[in-house]
Amino acid sequence: MKVLKLISLFAVMITPEVFSSDNFYFEQLNNSISKYSRKINHCDLKKKVPNLSKSQISLLKHMIEEKPLILAYLSERSFNNCLQPERGELAELLASYDYLKLPMQTKKLAESTKKMIFEKNYETDRAYLSLTPDEQKEILSITKLEQPFSEFETYEKIMGM
């Protein structure tokens, strides 16, 4: 989150006159980053510890004991879902910038934003995909984990700490 604020600050500090031919593209990127940053704040405020049933806790405890990254996968998934549509719009904009001839500063801002926001650790996906289709279906059916949740506190609750 702090990284996004730094990117936004950097984008605002750069004088648009320097990029007169690029003003449209630079402002589009800056606006999209700002919108995404606000959405991150919104989703962070929604994080809570879900009120899970005993059977849900039992199921998750068993899975997390064997594959702790499952909870991280569910947390990331719920947070990314909350970030829509702003996350998708920013990704689309950044992808389109790969095909435009832009001044170096705007290109660098787009590339660094892409790396910071969309760089992914695939270990959580690997853990999820190692589950059987029935196990995947079971954990995805827990609707209380569809909203952003506090991962550490939820882990403690599931593990009975």
C-alpha cells in the first residue's frame, strides 16, 4: 500500500509540461493508480475475522496444517476480488502501454507499477492446485472467505490459538 502511495506521489510530482506530448497517457496512468490506491484502502478497511462454523474451521484446520499457503491463497483471492474493477482496469491500461510509443518517464512509471502491483508469488496457487477438485470446491464454498479477511487473526482462530 505504501508503494502505491509513493507511485502516486511520484506521478503527481512530475510536471505535466515535461510530458506535453504524453500528457493524456500520463494522466490516464496517474488517475488509474490513484483510483486503485483508494480501492486498496477501501478493501483494507473491510478486512475482518470471518465468523466460521465449527465444520468450516475443522476443514480449514486440516488443510492448513498440511498446506499452510492455502489460507494465503484464499486471502489473496478475496482481496483481489474486492479490488475489482479497478485492478482489472489498471492491468488493462498497463498492458496497452506496452504497445505505445511513450516518453521514457511514463514508460518507466508503467513498468515499475506493473512490477510492484502484479508481481505474483505462485506458491500459493501451487498449494491450492495441489488440492483435489473436491477439496477446492469445499474451500471455495465457504462464502465468508470471499470478503477480505485478516489472514493472521483468521489463522489463529482456525488453529485455536
